[in-house]
Amino acid sequence: MGTLLALGVVAGFFRELVIARFYGASADVDIFRLAYLFPQTLSQTYSVSFVTLIVGILIGSHNSGGVNERDIIRIGSGYILVLTAIGLLTIPLQILIFAPGLADEYRAYLAMQMALGWLMFLLVGITFTPRAVLNEQRRYLSGAITPFLRAAAFVVIMLLLLWFGTSSSQPMLASWVLISAALLSSLPVIVVHWIAYARRDKKHNELSQKRAKNYSFVWKIWWMLTVVLGYQILVSGGRLIDRAFASFLETGTVAAVEYSYSLTSAVAALATSAASIVLVPELRRVGFFAERRPSRPFLLLAVLIIVCGIAGIISSAFSELLISWVYGRGAFDASAIDTTAKVFQWQSISLLAVAIGLITSQFLIASGKTSALMWLALLKLIIKAAMVALTLKPMGVASLGVSYAISEAVFAMLASYVVIRGTRNGTL
């Protein structure tokens, strides 16, 4: 499973390379990024929390004879439908919040493409609950392969639309190609989950046929899903804030910021995926020290963090050269390289803090300390917003990178303090 997840990260980054190669940092990519961000955040990162919560409910229900599988499918799918409807109805508000600086001439295009983005979320979101049912039966393949499927299908569909596309005179053609590829790339995910769900273990058939006597638990489950949604928005809030402020800057800035985020996130995800899957659970089992010596998982985590720190310093020192080497082809011109490098210079130097933050977050989640993590995420978001607001005018696009580095550093220090203190007093 870890290999498939890593493959999904690599495929996702390859998608960014293809977009950069054909469209660079342009107004079209800005529109696509603004339309795609929020639905994509929910369909990708929220899905993990959604599935984890539903799996817990299923396990408890099978043990106690409570909510059955069929009810869970209906409740989860119903929640996704309601969330999509809210997303579609609040598009004008989303534009006001997430793209306040966008020129009036682009707002109509953004609204229409946001609608397609929410339809994409609906198509991917209806697979969340079946994925949870499969995970509860320890069938992880369909969920693990989803990021790779979406990224690979996106690239193929985008290239096909370019090959057989409409006239180049169509306004905002590139953004329509990109958002259409994002929407259509969700179809393979539905097919894979439908096949996997049809072949699931039928041992729960009898339970699945039983209907619950009352539906008072529906609101309870929806409330839990909403709390998890709120936490996910807090965690992803920094990225949303950056795009909102970037919309006030010159054309192409939103795209450039996202290219920097994609490179930083890919490196951090690859570096910490092993820690999240293997080392953090092992660390919780054996502890930080064994026989007064640092335990093996603790030492491995320390080495991983140090490597991330060294990689971040080197990347920051050669940020423009690295961005040019990674993205500098086709439509990704010198201006796009310069803008992206200004953000990446600061984001990359914070790789040490990002690695610590991701690892300590997983440790707190595994220990059930989600409330502490939510408060830390809220504080990080406040620091991020305040820093950007204070430094955007004098520093320009670089302020987005500086605020990222500072907020991640504060989060990493506070999360580490919570973990160390909880370990010492035995609460973790």
C-alpha cells in the first residue's frame, strides 16, 4: 500500500509538470487553480478523515449490532450530496473569500468552472463510504490506487482534449481543458470502487439487510463528519489563504504559488509517508527510549528529519536553479521561474519544520489528541493570515513563502512540545 501511495504522489507531481509544460503560469491556470482548490482539497485530503471515521463507526456497529452497512452507505452518500449542494449554492461567496483580488472579467469563468469542480467532488465523494466499507474488511487497494488513477487519467484526458480540442479562439480555453480533465478523471475512480465493492466479502450480508429502527444516529454521524471537515479546512487553510492573497498580485501568481506548493508537498509527502505508516505506530508501541537508549524508530525518525532539513537548506540556496530545472520547459518562461522561486525559496527551507509537523500530527492523531491538534492548526492559520496581511505589500509574492515558513515553524515547535510533555506525563 505504501508503494501505491508513493506512486500516487509521483503521478500527482508529474501532472503538475505537464500543466507547467503546456500552460506555464498564466491567467488560465490561475482560474483553474482557484476553481479546483477547495473541491480538490475535500476530495483528496478530507477523504482520509471521512473514511477513517466511517470505518470506526462500522467496526462499532458490527460489534454492537447498531448501524448497518446499507444505512452507512446512505448516510455517507447523503452527506456528500448535501455538501455538494452547499458548495454549488455558495459559489459567489467562495469567489469573494478565495479570489477577492480577481479581475471582474474573469469572475464569470471562475463561477462556471467552480461548478464543474464541485461536480468533480461529488463524483469522487460518493466513493468515500464504499471505500470505508472495503477498508473495514481490510481491502485497501481501491483507496490506495485512487491518487494515481486520478493523476494519470487527468494527464491522458488533458492531452486528448488538447489533441481533439476546440478552436484556440475560445476564451479561457486552457482553463476549460484543465477543469474538464479534472472532472472526467474522477470516472475511473468510480469504476474501480464499484468493481471492488461488488466483489467485497459478503459475510455482512445479513447485517446489511437489517434496517435500523430509528434514524436518530444520522444527525450524530453528520455532526461528526462536519467536525472532521472543519478540522480539515483548518489544516488546509494556509493554502487557501495564499491563493486568496495571490489573487491581488500580477497574473500568474496563483499558478506560481501552486507550483511551489506542489514541489514542496511532494517532497514532504514522500519523506514522511514511511513515518506515518510504519515508524509512528512503532514509536507509540516501544516508546522514545528503550533501556535508557533512544529506540530504533525514534532514531530513524531523527535521521529522516535531519535529511529533510539538509534537503530544505540546499533547495532554498539553489531555489531558482531547481525551479528552472524542474519546471523550466515549454510555456514555463523566465517570469514564471522567478515568481515560483521567490515562494519556493522560503517554503523549501521550512522542510525541516514541515516534516516535524507532519510526524507529530500523526502521533497526536494516533494517540487520540485531535482537540489539541485542532487548536494548533487554528493558531497556525491565524499566524499565517496575520503574516501575509502585514508583509504582502512590502515583500510581494515572497511574503507567501515567508509566512509559510514562520507558521510551519511555530506549529512544529508547539506540536513537538505537546508530544514531549504528553510522553513524559504518560498521557500519550
